[in-house]
Amino acid sequence: QAQLVESGGGLVQSGGSLRLTCVASRISFSIHNMGWYRQSPGNQREMVATVTDGGIINYADFVKGRFTISRDNAKNTVYLQMNSLNPEDTAVYYCHADPEISGWPEYWGHGTQVTVSS
């Protein structure tokens, strides 16, 4: 069974930084578009950043200039470097794998909690 495992969350003060890591196993990582999403209490899950299998990157407007997504296909890993964090960034952050091949399943990690104190 495919698995996405996130790590790197935690408690940080406003203005601080965190780096999230998602390691994928038992999937053809290089043909998956990878993404980071987040969900805070009472809100829907929202896209934070995505990177396609070809390296095309997309960011939500609220993280542009602060967050950087990257992937290492050799390590089956996707990263999210988060700088200038503010309390509104507090959420559970989820890793997502979306296959390029139609009909293949997508996968979600279990999430990692990010808490930013003011």
C-alpha cells in the first residue's frame, strides 16, 4: 500500500521558519504531481503549493514569497520550506500525491501540525 509520511511540523513563534518533509513509498513518485495542503479548525482543506512531475510550481496567493516547495525524485520526497510564518498559518499540513495517469489513485498523508504563536 502506498504511503505518504509527513514530518517537520511543530510550534514556532511568529516570524519563524519550519521545513516540512513528505516521504512517499510504494508509488511511482516521478509521475505524480505532489502538493501540500492545509486545514485549520472550522475551515476546508486548501491548497498551499503544488509541483508537477515536470517541475511546474503553483502557490496559493497567501504564501507567495514566503513558502517554497521542492521535490527530490531520487529520494521520493517533497519539501515545503515555510518562512515568515504568522498565526494564520496554523493548521494541519497534508502531503498529496496526484498521479499523471488517469484512473490511478491519489494519496494523502496523515498530516503534520504546524502551530504559530503570536
